[in-house]
Amino acid sequence: MVNIVRGVKKLSKGEHDIEHSLVKSLGVSDKEYVHFLKLDTEKKARILNAAYDEFIEKGYGEASTNAIIKKASISKGLLFHYFGSKQGLYKFLMKDSAHRIAEETLTDLPDKSGDVFTIIKSIIRLKIKVCFRFPKETNFLLATWSANLSEELSKEREGLLGVSSDYLEILIGRLDENLLREGVEKALAAEIIAWVCEKYTDKMLSSGMMNIAMENWDHIEKDLDRYMDALQGGLYK
């Protein structure tokens, strides 16, 4: 799950292009789901909530479209009219969940700075807070990464994971190689930092962090500082 922190300064044209491509690549096609997207907000939310709940609880294989339509108060004919199939519905949720989270965090990037660890800490903090705001979407994506999916859905999942390469390109541009230890390549340092950023956040979320009350945020901040200090000590002079 790749997310980039909201910043304070305007991006260069190239950076805006990367950001736009990230959001666009995660978006839901108007043509593919035109009938569903034309529904009113309340009905769309009712259907999506029912679908998220069913897939999160039972996984793709065991999830029942009958349970979804019952909870959403629609007919099975309408569900398949909107999404084509159970697989089509799941594919929509993959795009919807990734887009909701990315759209919230890909608005702007931090201003350029040699202190990449300050940026990374901001990225992780915002990413976790956004996941608090979208718990169903977050839990769905976490389950998706390890789910046994069809070839088509697996390709869709790989496409979401591929966003990391764009994120890494942005991160490399933020690194000041003059601060790095001798022999540490800029691209390698960026890859290590990006990996730690993603793995730390995923660890916090998958370990039940979604159930932690926000008043415990100070504990999370201290734990994050511990990881960042260790990483900085290994890469910086």
C-alpha cells in the first residue's frame, strides 16, 4: 500500500506528472462501471459497505453474493448489472480501496529536503492516520495481498503493487547523497528506506493497530522514532 504525504510547496511539472499517474492508475473506469457510478451516494455506499464486510469476513472464495445483496437490499440481477460478476465486484473494490487511500495522501509531496527521514516519518504517520479513516478499505487491501485469486485478479493486484516503483522514483529525488555514508549508493539507500517504510506500516496495520485507540498515538510515534533512528544511523555519516 503506497501512500505519499501531503506537503506544503508546489511540485515541479515532472513530480506532478508522477503524482497524477499514480492516482489515475488506481482509479475506477467510468466506462467499466458506468451503471454503478451513476447511482446516488447513499445507495453506492450501502452496496460497497455490504461487499467490503463480506469479503473481509470470508475472503474472496467463500464470500457470498447472496449475503451481499441481502445486506445491501438490492437484487442479484442489479448487482451483476453493476459489476458483471463476483470477480468484477472484487476488482472494483481493489481499485476503489486503493484509490480512496491514495487520493487522500497523493495531493502534494513534501518540499525537497536532504532530511529524507523527516519526510519518511511524515509519510508513515499520514499513511497510518489515513488508514484509520478508511478501516474497511485498509482491511480489504491487507487481506487482498495474501488472498488466493484468479489470474485476472492477481494481475490487478500486481498492478497495485507496481505503484511502488513510482514512489521510489520520487524518494530518490528527495535524498541528499552528500549525507550518505561512503559507499552507500543513492538508489540503494532509497530502496532500503522505501522498503522499511512499507514494511513498518504494514506490520503496524496487520498486527491489529487498526483497533488501537488514537490516544495511544504517542506510543506509535516513539516506536517509529526508534526505527528511523536505527535506519538513519546505518545510512548517514
